[in-house]
Amino acid sequence: MAKIAVELERALARRAVNGCPGGLASQALAGDGRWSVEDVVCTSGPRDRRFEERHSHMRIILVVAGSFQCRAAEGRELLTPGSILLGNEGQLFECGHEHGAGDRCVSFSYSPDYFESIVSSIGVPPCFRGLRLPPLDDLAPLFARACCGLSGAAVDGEWEELSVELAVRVARIAGDAVTRPQAILPSSIARVTRVVRAIDRDPGATHRLGDLAREARLSTYHFLRTFESLTGLTPHRYVVRARLREAAIRLAAEPEKILDIALDCGFGDVSNFNRAFRAEFGVSPGAFRGRYLTSPAGLANFASSMGTLPFTSES
């Protein structure tokens, strides 16, 4: 996702200039002690050591740029944009970047008691059985709202509402999740990761299945099966979802016409874009933009992008 990835690229560039080891940098976005949300940028790469870590809270971590591998007692998973890393309090895990440097995530943390109080209403256990959720239709609107929040478009109180909605939906889905049984060769993981990162650098470009398979140096069929197994989406659906997230962020933060944003993000015409956007997020592009531009934060963001200040009754 081009705009979300900018901060990650800047962090990687600073690391390259300074020659320092890779690491994590986090910025608190909201919270009150029971819950918190952070913008987390990691600059680790293939040459950096893995370190065992332990979750201090219940965590739902949305991957918005880059990719990484996670290993725990529950198994191993590849995390790509659109997927979610799940963490239980006290759980040991390791993350690595064998196939590419850096990632950016939105991390939601919950005290165990608070998390249990949220999910008890839906009758699911207050813990996760797996490590990862793939990109899912049911979570796409919440994921888009988190990405827009990173762009400065979150309204007052929205992070708290989002944290609760996310906990409920993820807990319900994770309660039914089944561990993926298929074993995939490390070389195939590396090749598919390279393709995923190429897509995320420019979602609006043309990404044909045959071209992507050739870039991965896999047969078309093997590439299709491996890509879907690792990311949870077919290549075409992954590209469309990346384009829609990019469009949602731009709608919330920029004044350009909806048609121009649709074309820039790789959609051939605005009618197809409108249908895909509504199917993904449940509202039209115009209604989605209105959610943010009618809030004080959204108006300020809009005015800033226009180079003016909004008029008020005191102007």
C-alpha cells in the first residue's frame, strides 16, 4: 500500500544511512490503560538475528506494509499486508525477515481482563488458538478504518470503538479458525514474498497472473496455489484488495475527485470501482469520504491538503 508504506521506506532509508541494526519503533495512537493502539515500524532484515519475545497483553496486530515470518509453538506463518497476527498474554514467539526488510503494523493491545469482558458477550474463549488470520472480507472495513487512522483521519473516540469491534470479530473468527496443514518449501515462501512486496509497492500497476508467476519462477498453477495458501487470497483478489485499501486512505485524506482516485489506484472505470468499494466496505466511496470529511480531524486534514483553513463562525 503506497501511502502507508512511505513511513516504513523512510525508516529503512535512515537505517541504511546510519548503518545501525534493525529494530522496532512504536508510536502510541490511543489508549486508556485497559487497551492501547500503536503504530509499529520494524526495520529488521534478512541479516538481523531473531529474538524470542513474549506478549505482555492480548494482541491483535494488523499488518499494513512489508512482510515477516512468525514462529511460535502453534506453528509458523507468513504475515503479509491485510493479514493479522494474533497473540495471547505470555505467549512466546519469534519474528524474522528472511525474505525482505521491514514491516509496519497497527498493534491493538488489551489487558486479559478487559479482553475477556469484551468477548464474553459472544461466548468464545478469551484466547486465540492460532497465530494468524488471512485477509478476510468480514474484517476488511475495520482494517481500512485502521489504515485511515494512520493517515490522521481518525475521529475522536474512533480508536476505542475500533478496538472493541476488532476484538469481537477477530475472537469470533479465530474461535473457528483451523490451522493450515499444507507444508510449503522455504524457497517458495521467499518467491511469493518477493511478489507480494512488488504488488504492494504499486497496487495500481498491471499485475497479470502469468507475469507474477514468472517473477516468482514458479509454474502458474503452483504459484496460484502457493500464493493463496500463504496469503489467504488469490493473486487477483490480493491486488484488488490492496487497490481498495489505497483508495480508501486517499478518500479519507485527499480532496481529489473520486474518479481520479479510482483511475490512479488501477480501476478501469468508476462504476467498477464503486461496486468493488461497496462490496468491500459496505458503503459507497462518497459515503466513506463523508465519514471523515465531516469530522473536525477530517476537515483539518482536508483543509491542509487544499492549502487553506476551513471557515468557521468566528472567521
